[in-house]
Amino acid sequence: MLTMMLKDPVVWGSLLGIAILIGMMGYYTYLFMHNSASDDH
């Protein structure tokens, strides 16, 4: 079951999309927190 899923390009496409979304969310969260911290100085 798992090996069949890993060989399916649709699964890889969705995983890549989810990874990109999580990466962008984390990146913007980091930028937001970094900017908020620098505003205090």
C-alpha cells in the first residue's frame, strides 16, 4: 500500500504542494516575528 502511494506522481505532487505551503507559512511567520522584534529597538 505504502510503496504504491510512493510510486504515484500525484502523491508526490500533493506532498510537494503541502511542503511549499508549510515552508511559506513558516517563512512569513519568521519574517513577521523578526520585524516585530526589530521594531522594539
